[in-house]
Amino acid sequence: MKIGYGYDVHRLTANRRLVLCGVEIPHELGLLGHSDADVAVHALMDAILGALALGDIGKLFPDSDAKYLGADSMELLRTVILTMDKAGYALGNLDITIIAEQPKLAPYITRMRENLAGAFNCAVDNVSVKATTEEGLNLAGAGIGAHAVVLLCEK
């Protein structure tokens, strides 16, 4: 077994969509980034790549490469899952915590879990997504952060 940890944070800004775990969330602000800035999926990809000792997503999908401009992070995740599969590993389980003062994410958590389970072709019971605030302390700055932990099992 291998365990990986990932962390990412993106600034909230106007004129961008807010996408978390592939779910577009209605909000006046979105996340700033080269891709769709899906901070939760970015943390998850970093966790998988970290477990495999393959670096981080910047190594695989550099923001200096125009082909990733506006990229769908769920599609990038599928590439990381293929890399995991080729390395001889399968997902045991994953756990993501999204840190956001706004908007409230509870109504979207089920769809987030279903999206991720679909990408991994696994049971939803192997996918945990939670949301919390920082009680106004702004540790993530003027943005949204995410932590992810994965357990990978040899196939």
C-alpha cells in the first residue's frame, strides 16, 4: 500500500466559474488558475502522484503549456488515474477536505463524491468529500483550499 497527501489553494476572483470535484457551483466568484482551477481535484491529483513518488501536477501539466489553459481538471484526473493504473495500483480510498468560507458546499457534496467515484470506477463508499470553514481566520487567504489523502493498493 502507498499513502499520498495533497494540498492546493486558489484565489477567488470575478469572471470565473467555481468548479469543485467537477461540479459547477453557482457563485459570484470563481477560482483563478491556468486550468478550471478545481482546487479539490488538484489536491487529489497531487496526493496520487505523491503516493507514487512522481512529483506534483505542475510536473505533469505545467501552467506554462498553453494546451492546459482552461483544462477540465476531471479530464486531467483521468490521466493521473491511468498513470496510477499503469504503475500497478488501484484506489483503496480517498478523503478530501475543502476549506471555504463561502459558498456553502453541503448541497453539492453528494454530486462531488459521485463524480470522483465515477472517475475511479469505484464505489462511492470509497470516496469522502467534506467541507469546512476556517471560522473567519482566512488561513487560505481570499480563496478556497483543499487537502486530500489517498490510499493506493497494489493490484
